[in-house]
Amino acid sequence: MKTKLLTLLCAALMAALTAAVAPSVASAQERPTCERSDSDPDGDGWGWENGRSCKVAPNQPTNDGHPTCERSDSDPDGDGWGWENGRSCKVRPGQAGPANGGHPTCERSDSDPDGDGWGWENGRSCKVAPGQPTQPNNPPAPAPQPGMSSTTSPIHGFAGPDCVGPTNNHNPPNMRFGDFILMNNAWNAGASNGQWWQCTSLKANPNGSVAARWSYDWLNEWNVNGPVWSVKSYPEVIYGAKSRGEVSADKATTGLPERYRNLDDFRIDFAYSSSETTKRSKTVNGKTVYGEKNVAIESFFHSSCDIRRGASGSNRTYEIMVWLDHGPERKPNGQSGYKGDVTIDGLRWEVWTKGAKDPGYIAFYAKSPVRSGSLEWNDFIDWARNNGAARGTRPFNDDWCMGNILFGTEIWWGEGEFSLDYLRISR
């Protein structure tokens, strides 16, 4: 009898609790639609009515009488206003559009600490809307990873700009910052037959980080000596050792150079922004383009950890390159060398090799642009080690030594600029 009574009491108590909790759960999951146009004063898509949050319906007038835009392509100039259904509409904060290069509009005023028009929110770059106020606060950054992580500060001396051209093409003075080196690297400038230029510089941000930047004009595609497919330059940020005299920090700091069999696991967190002017152009498949470059991360392996290249005699044996972004025409090996698709780090990549022309090269070509995020670098290395030879590369040797991780842009033609807004390498 006692057991039955206890059971009945427990059932009654659970029913009471369920009745008390259910309304709050329902209210959290089923927010009402706002009834008034003045309920959303900041235009973020959420309002407050009758003592609770409400959701602004698409096309519902904002507090200034304009509806909110439904489509991301309604604001081609990125000024925060679009045109739909025969009238102006207001773009919601966070809504991405073509003028932002697919980036969302920043929601917070403190997301752009250096005032360059770009911020960092929710793990990706965002575009500051014209007229949006900014504040000198630090943008959120990915959480630190266990182990050792690189730093981009301080700037060690010269911060640029360092400009090169046809009459003064040089690499030094390479700019040093934190655990990195910024290098102009107009290595194939002889392929251009005009008055090209390229400048690199470092910018200290209020949050203490440093951004590597470069601008350039590699003229029109036809301003070339030899094939139009020739790369002109690869301005780059160096982590590790590119040669005996190009070492960004000691091995205790970077973990490089190191033989594959003893290699740490490397993670690369990054975000970048870039743009091109309309000064140079051509039409590709009915679309006007204003230059061509890629954005790529790569590592070179060497036969020993005495890293050598150039006049000292190169001992490079293998190159792994990841194309994060690219133009409409150039591929890692002209129009040949495609070896199928693969998924690494949850993203789809085309695999490209060069066969007998360069058996020590393999590239992973992003199916869609990757402008920010994290890469587990060893996943690409291991895939190349285990699968590269079957796709045209030389067999991978576990005694080879990885010298570096490089982040840069191969440029073919056009005028533009690039900013490596965030970079951290952890191991």
C-alpha cells in the first residue's frame, strides 16, 4: 500500500513539474512574429513585444518604414540597402551579399579594431557596413590550442612598405614579426614585360596582433615575356626555414625543420581578405574578371634538415600545396594533371600532380573558396605520403625533412591587395 501511494505521489509531482516547465519550453522554441515595425530598433531581425522576444518577418517594415531584404543579392554595392519588389529594403546585420565577397555584414561595432572595414565574428571575416561605428576593442579569436602556438607580434624592426619593381627587384630586407618572416618574393618577375610593382608591409593591430599585407600591379595578362600562364610572384609569410639564411625562429619555437617521422601535428588557423581594382580586366566565359591569383599554403620537404635552395644548391624533394582560393582559369598543372576529388578536414579538394614534369609536386585545389578557418596540416601531408605515388608523384620518404609552412599568393596578372588578417600555427 505504501509503495502504491508513493508511486501515485511521484506521478502527481512529475505532472505538476511538466505543466510548469512546458510553457517556458514552448516559449523558447516558438517565438512569435513581431507585430509592430518599431520593435526592432537596431535592425538585427529581433524585436521585443509584450515582455518577450519576437522575430521580424521577412519584408516586415523596419522602424524607419522600410522592409527588410529577403535575398542576399539585393545589395550589390554593400551599402546596407537593397531593392526588392519595386522598393528599397534594408539589409539585416549578418546577411551576406556579393559586394562583400560572400562575407556577412558585421553585427557588432567592436569587430573591426583596426578600422580597415573588415571584422571578425563567429569564426569568420565580416564586412563593416558603410557608416557603421567601430570601437578600438579586440576582435574575438579562435580558442588557443593545447601545445605551442605561434605569435605574430612584435614587429622586429622594419615594417615597410618595401616596394620592388623592374629596376629594384630584391628580397631583403625581409620583414620579421613574431615567429614569422614576410617576403616580397617576386621570383619570376622576368616573365613581365612592363612597369610592374609590388609592395609588402606589416600593420600592428590594437589587439597586439600583426597583419601581413601586400599590394601589387602585375599589369594585363598580355604584358608577359613567354607563356601567359607564367606565375610572376609569390609574396609570402614564412614559418620555419626556407633556406639557411631565411629562418623565422629557432626550432624550439617553430618545431621546424623536422623529419617526417618525428614531425609534430600542426594546426593552421587563418583569415584573410583581398580585393582587385578594375584597372585590368578580361572576359572569361562571359564574365569580367580583374586579375588572377591564388591563395595558397604550402610546405617544402628536403633530403636533410640542412635546408638549402637557390645558389647554394637546392635539396628540395617534395612540395605540398593547398589552394584555398583561385581564379577562373589557372589550375595547378595547366589543364592536365587532375587526379580526382578527396575530402580532407571536412572540405572537398581536387588533387593535382605534374607527373614526370615535376614528380615532387602535389596540390589540393579547393572546390569552393576557403577564406578563413582551421586546417589540420598533417592530414594533407599524410594523404600525400600514402596516396601521392599512385597519382604521379615520387614515393614519399619518411626521412625527408619538412622545412617550413608558407602562406602566400601566386599572382599571374592584375592589380590588387591582400591582407593576412589572422594567422596562428599550433603544434
